[in-house]
Amino acid sequence: MPSLDTEELEKILQTKINNTDVYLSAFTHRSYLNEHRSFHLPHNERLEFLGDAVLELCATEYLYRNYPHPEGELTNFRSALVNYKILSDIAGRLGFEKFLLMSRGEARDTGRARQVILANCIEAVIGAMYLDGGYQACTNFIGREILGELENIIEGGKYMDPKSRLQELVQEKIGITPHYEVLSETGPDHNKTFTVAAMVGPKQVGQGAGPSKQEAEISAAENSLKEPKW
């Protein structure tokens, strides 16, 4: 039966762990239970649900108290802060991956699916921390490890989604609106990959792929923004 190195995790989280099981559950992905049906704890999705709400409240309160921006901008700041890419990067930096319990198949996946698992895991850990140590323990952790990303998000304009940023820059520089064209669709219906081009007039300025047209468009916009012209 797997166990949790509570001493190491306490150092990472900088909080006292009283209930080891709730944290072990936070690191348990649904897929692990498919291969270990006798495991005594539930997977982490309920804790993720709780932690997501705690994180949102903590981030919202911090933004309200520290940024005199209108509601719409504060919402964009918060959305950028708690998106799965930033949360997965933070979970990776903290070394959460070593604690994760997953199926062998999930453990081999290193792409977007792993990022989502790590992002969900950090929310589940926040949920566990709330149950085990209360709201103050969560605010200490979130303030130290997550809210510190805000300055970079705001200064870099990362609170705008890539398509909006590209549109703003293209309109500012040449006065037209970019559009997107699907170049290809591959794979079965349940697991398609779309490849999309970001177009400025007749010219392709970037290309991206994803499991949906929307995500492929976002990827194409992100890649377009890497070009020095924009």
C-alpha cells in the first residue's frame, strides 16, 4: 500500500500535516483506482472541487484588496492566474509529481494531459489543506506559491487570452483582424487533432494544433505571438 512522505510534503507546503490520508487522497488520480481497486481512499476529484473554490476565493480577495481595477479586468487577472498551465508549472516546481498516484498509462503521458493532472492535483492539495489546517493555511500557501505569479501576468499582458492579444496587436499595427483556417483534422472522432493556421489577410502568421478547433486556434495565436513582428 502506498504511503506519503509527510515530512517532505510538510517542508514543501510549509504547513503541519495532521491527516495524512486526506493528502494521500489529494495525490490520487482516478486512473490509479482502476488498477488498484482495493485502495482504501477515494480519488482526488472531490478535493479538487473544494480546492478550486478555496483558491478562487483567496485569489479574488487578494485582487479586490490590492488592485483598484474594474470587475472585468479583475476577472481576467484571476482567470489567467488559475489556468491549468500556470498551476501545472507551479505543481511541477514544487515537485508534486513524485507524490502522484496514477495508472501506468497516465504515468507515461507527458503532454497536456499531464499538465491538467498536475493542475487538478494542486487544487486537490489546497482542498486537503483547507480540511486539515483551515483557510489560513491555504492563504499562506496560495499567497507564497501562486499569487506571486500575478505581477508577471499583468506586466506581460498574459491575462488576455492569446487570440485577444494577437487581435489587439495586429489591429494596432496594420488595422485588420486576424482569422483562423483549419488546415487538417486527423484521428478518430473521439480523439481528433485539429491543425489550424492564424491568418493575417492572405498570410499565415502562425500554426497550432489541439484536440478541438478552439484549442488549436489558441495554440496558433500563441505561436504567432512568438514572432518578433508582434
